[in-house]
Amino acid sequence: MTSPTPPGAPIRVLIADDQDMVRTGFRFFLDAQPDITVVAEAADGETAVALARKVRPDVCLLDIRMPRLDGLAATRLLAGPDVPDPMRVVVVTTFDLDEYVYGALRGGACGFLLKDSGPTLLAEAVRAAAAGDSLVSPSVTVRLLKHVTESPQQAAPPRPAPPTESLTERELEVVRLVALGRTNAEIAAELYVSLSTVKTHLSSVQLKLAARNRVEIAAWAWQHGQAKPGV
């Protein structure tokens, strides 16, 4: 996989969406961020894949419903398990459907956001992807993992293995809030700790659970009864 963006270098982003206004809005907001720059735009999936392979952006933002090649197929071509040097893809869509979430995550996406999540979460998803992490819209995470727990036969993100060592009480609190869809900033505010402390706890949890991202952390929480408020 492409190496994490070097410290101090702007995060280079490709935006692919068939709506001009969406691309313009995303570019306007992301280019206004001091650490992000938009380097390419595409109005269809085929162009997005060709441009991504040519300019090698740090993060690709892909819509799902695009002409010529949809976002899920483009994701598989850029970040799928058979790609020798996969890129970091965040799927951004108006369509809050389980099949799209599963398809995006199975196809190699490291983030899934709804377009109404807001610009702040969009920038956070870009930064998370560039850092090698993942971010899924909180509302999607909660509904997705609840559905997986209630319907285990449904195809889902891989389940993390049992912890290599026990989680601390504070780590369990962080895990519970991740499973309830809280962002890192919201977790920090709720637990009265710094953002860096939350990230440290999450890194420790990922190591102990052998989880690749916060989606798998949330999956473990739902599957082990750690996701209910007040647990």
C-alpha cells in the first residue's frame, strides 16, 4: 500500500463524482484546509481509475453511482485485494444502503461517508485515510454493526480475533464509544481526555484485537456485548 503521507506534506486528493456541483463543493472545502490539496477530478469511474493510476493521489474520494464504471468497481481496481500497490479510497455517497457499505469495505475502501455527514467529517476521513486509518460515517457504523449482530449470516467485515491480552477499563470505554458511532473528537470530549490520548488507546486496542480499523473494533464490541450505552 502507498506509504503514509510524509509529515508536513499536503494530502493529495482525487475527487470522482458525476455531479459538477458536488466536485466543486468538495474541492472548495478541501483546498481550504491547510494540509489538503485536490490534485485531480473525474466525472466517471473509468476516468477516475486512469487519473488515480497516473497521479497516485494519497486519497481517492469516489462516489458510488457514476457512469462508465461505478464507484465500487473503481474501488476494487484501485484498492482491492489483488491490487499490487493499493491506494487509499474513501467512498462518499448519498445512498445509505447496507449492500453499498459491504461492497465498499470488501472492495478495499478504508472509509465510507454519506454526503450529508458534513465537511468536517469529510476532512477527517481524508486525514484518517492518509494516515493509514479508516473512518466510516457514525450513523452507518452503528446501523451496520447492529445489523451484523442481529443477522450473523449477513456478509460482514471480518471479525477480529480474540484479544491477545485483556483490554483495560479505559480501552473498553473507548471501544464502546467507537461502536456507538462517536468520532475521536467526541470520544475525547465525553471521556474528558485529549485527542492524542484517544488515538493512543485506539492504537493499543487495534494491536490487542488484531483489528485493521475502527469498523472491526466496533464489530468486536457489538459481538461481545460491549456496545450498549452504560456498559
